[in-house]
Amino acid sequence: MNLEQGWKTNFLTVVQQSEYKKGATLAQLLFEDGEEVEELVDDYGYEEIINREHDEELEEILGEELFYELERNVFLSSQSKEKCISFINGLGFQLLDYIVLLESEFRVDSAIFSSDTIKKMEKRFPKFPYVEGSQTIFEMTLEETIELIENVTGLQIKENMNV
């Protein structure tokens, strides 16, 4: 990943530029019920969602703001299916998403995150991506997020990253 500001790049920007969550809005990333939307897609398929056969259910799950975003960015697009997949992939950001991002964008071997390490992280950040009260990881720089995870896990991550 090419970051103009290097380590000082806002983590939200890093996530939004990644292939994994490309273009996801903050509201999407903070959304906690992504699994419910995925279940809806599994039950009905993308075509029924795109054909707007389940708008009421979707709006109930997503809420007004995210549903409006879905309407604007997906239903009005000429590439509805691709946009729908991308929108749904952008919902939520969990600790495992953070690890996948580090591996896919910065070539950090995910094997260093043992189950014990992940348990430590889950204990320290029970409401991830919230890290302290109402502060989210998205308000931090890339460097701050790495240092935070290193402090909790004892892992040396930063030295293996090419930023």
C-alpha cells in the first residue's frame, strides 16, 4: 500500500484505501450487525436485494442513514451487483478484519496472532473498533494503531511492515 503520509496516515484512510474494505464509510465500518445483512443476502441472493424486494428488512437492519447510502451507491449504480457486494463487505470492522488488513496490505504474517494473542486483544478491546470509551481505531494514525496492538500483545509488528 502506498501511503503519502506513511506512518502518520489516518487509519480510516488506510482502511478505505485497502482492497479489503475499499471505499467503506465510517458509518459502514462502525456498523455492528453486518452478519444480519449477510444472512439476508444468503437467504434471498443479491438479485432480490438489488431488485429491492427486501427494502423494509434492509432498512430495519441498516437504519435510515446506511440504507440511504445503500440506495444512493448501489441501487442507482449501473454496476449494482458489484457495488452491493462491496457495500456489504464494508459493513463492520472487527479484530480479525484488522489482522486480515495487516496481512493483505502490509504483508504481516497473520500466524503471529495466536489464539492466545487474539484472546488478549479481545479482552483489552471488547467493543472493537472502539478502543477507549467512544474513541475508535479510525481516529488514530496507522502508527498509533500498530503501537496500541503491540503494547497489548507484546508482538513486534511495526518492524516487519514496509510503510
